[in-house]
Amino acid sequence: MTPSLGKDLLGLERLSGDQIKLILDTAEPFKEISERAIKKVPTLRGATIVNLFFEASTRTRVSFEFAEKRLSADTVNVAASGSSVSKGETLVDTARNLEAMRIDMVVIRHGASGAAQFLADRIESNVINAGDGTHEHPTQGLLDLLTLRDHFGRLDGIKVCIVGDVMHSRVARSNIWGLTKMGAQVGVCGPRSLLPNAIDEMGVTVFNRVEEAIEWADALNILRLQLERMTAGYIPSLREYNRVFGVSRERLERAHRDVLILHPGPMNRGVEIDSDVADGPFSVILEQVTNGVAVRMAVLYLLSGGKPELAESAKRGGGER
Amino acid sequence: MAAPPKQTTILDARAFDRTLRRMADEIVELNNGTEGLVIVGIQRRGVQLAARIVSSIAEREKIEVPQGALDITLYRDDLQTVGPRPVVGQTRIPVDIDGHHVVIVDDVLYTGRTIRAALDELADFGRPRRIALAVLIDRGGRELPIQPDIVGKRISAEATQRVDVMVEDIDGRDAAVIAEREAVT
């Protein structure tokens, strides 16, 4: 019996290792579709998907939109600015109005942690979390897992260190939960002021010095340093941050082996990552972007499942025998 | 495992091998040689059969014709009604199929719906000069106007029966069997 994902994808914390593996395995054949002359399969023909983005996003929104279009779904983008949201409409009213127009799925990004869950509990459509506050960004976590698995051939036993502002990062949370469920060892490294207080309960190794993290890790996932963290007093200055925690070529060369470099983007070159690392031979940052489309296609496909009561009749007609 | 299901063998291992070799010869004959030929198997067992046909052609003609694999899951016409999403396999078309003679290989031809999906999928890769269909077993029961060009063995199976093809690489032996649906788990 293959596992199913259920109605929504809200985070990796609640998925089982089998469910994560199902998504990664399903993403594998979807990579090929983006290499075809006609980059489109008819799978979600007739399905309507709303991309509801309450926060600015280019990469994630475009990636979802490509994934939806390559599966032949009809898509509508709603951005918070310039919509009725800016007129004070509540999240649920917005979603219910959209649902009244007969939609099938909602991809939501929202500044409040738990927004995707809140929506999923209240509407019939499938809900996919594209980032909620500082909680989770499951498809980013999944594409990081896929990229790591591509390179190491497995996730079990590999050592991945997340470097930077772990406290405010939904990418970090999705990575920690996803990686540990798949048997990887996870480390975190960053200024103590940017590590969550409860970090010791997350089953990760804490590194205070980036040199030690590099020495330990097979791969580094380098987080974007939000520039507003400086004005908020979490770090003294960007230059100081770069001097202490920035991943530079010199630091990588001192390690005794190759360390794979991931970054969820957008990058602050010269702050958390130096240009010769970002563009260096061990960087898989652009592969992450390519894999993002495949992972999102896999999630859309798996969640689009039909109605359970029809499963029985489908078994009879499924496949030629 | 319950009691052994009642099965009748359509092809045993030796007949299976002989049939595939004949199909390989017929493919070359149909194409007047191996020029422009591409053999594409349908996941999963069609891919194994395609590989066997390609090596059979290589033995006789001393040439390795390009071979591909097609997974038609995303083109199925019943995706809106099936329950849990079916597992998607790998599609791999190694050459530009424009102007080529593509031979689709599958294990069992029944309703014709798989082949309809395969034709749609191939069209997304290019415009072949010709597409032909080679199947190991044609069991009858078509629901679409699709007919094979090359057939290993033609039988007339009832709707209550299922035809299973087993191949060495996946199932540990080569055979084609027919059984009552209820009897197969």
C-alpha cells in the first residue's frame, strides 16, 4: 500500500519518512518533463489553482506557477497588495470567496505562522503551504532534500549543517524536520542571538564557529541573512557577520574534504556567502531551483488525488491487463 | 499467500523467447531494415520487452537501435477518478524522434487506452514519420479504435479474466498466463 499525503501539505513536521520518500521519488520522473520540447503533461487539465501570496516572493511563486502550468492546471495569482486583502478582508473571507468560484487548490504564502493550517481547516480545497511566518516552508525543505539525495545517493547518515539565522527561518525548520526524519544528521551554526532557545530540543548539533561546522558537514545549507535583523539589534553589523559566520572559499579550503553548498535564495553575496563559493564547483544552488519545479509538480500531482469512493472502480479499470 | 490461483500458461519461457525473436524480425521487416528505427517500451514490462527486442535485433543486424521508455501515467484518461495517485515511472526518449519510425512495445493490449495515452505523450516529443505498435499478447476487448501492427500471440480473453506477462528481470521468469481475476491477489 503506497502512502498518501492526505488533503494538504502544511509542513514536514507532520509527515512520515515514507510520505517524504514518496514525494521525492515522485519528483524524480517529473524532472524529465521540464527537459522536453513541449514542457507540458495533461495531468491536471481542468483543475484551477489559486496562488495566494500575502508576502513578496518571486522564486517560489514562479516555481509554483511553472509546476502548475506544466501539469496543465489553470492558475490565478492573487497578491495581497492591490487585492481586497488590502481593503481589510479576512483570510477566510478571501479564501471562501475564491472557493465559491470553484477552485481546487490554494497555494498560500503568509506572514503569520499557522496561516496555512488555519485555511486548510476551513476550506475544502487542497492547501499547500508556500511559507507561513517563521514556521515552515515545506516545498523548499523537500527540494533541498531532493538536491542532497541526488548528490549523495541517500539522505540516511549524511551530515548537513544549516548556517545563519535559524531562529527566523521557516526553511531551517522544514529542513531540520525533513532531514532528521530521513535519517540525516543535522547541525546548526549561527550567532547565539539568531538560534532559537529550544534548539537543543530539535535533535541537532549546535556549532558556535563556522569553521567547526565546515569541518563536520558533508553539506552546508546557508540561510539568507535578513538585513532587517541588523537594525533590530540581533547582529552588530553585516561586515562583522560576514567576518565571523560568512562562508568563504578560504574557510572551505581549510576543510579536508568537499562540502556541498546549498542556499535557498535570494543570496546576499558578501554577507552570508561569498561570490566564489556561490559560483564555485561545489555549489548546487541552481540545481535547487531546477529541482524546486519538479518537487512542486510532485506535490500538486499527489495532492490532486481523486475521491476515495471512486478508488474501487478505478482499480478495475486501472492499467491494461 | 492463499491457495495457488488457477492459471493457464499462454507462453512458457521458451515460447516467450521465440515469440520475441520473431517480433524483432517482423519489426525490422516492417521498417525495411533498421534505418531510423526507435524502439520505445511502455513502463514497466514493455521496457523489458523492448530491451530484449533491441538485443535480438543487434544479434541479427549487428546494429544497436535506439531504445526508450515511456511512462503514460500522467496521460491516463482516468486520473480524475482514481483514488491514491498511481506511482509515476521514468520516461526516457534518448533521441529526437522527428522523422523516425517509432515502434511502441507493450506486454498486453486490452482496451487500447494505454496506447492512446502513449500516442499523446509521444506527440509531445516530436513528429515521427511513423508510429507502429508491437505487443506480446493481444487479448481483445478494445474500447478505442487502436490495432497492433505486430502481435506475439493473439487470444480472446473474457472480461472476468486477466492476462499477466512476467519477465525475468522483474518477476524472475519469462511467461504469459491467463487467470480468473478473483483468483489473482
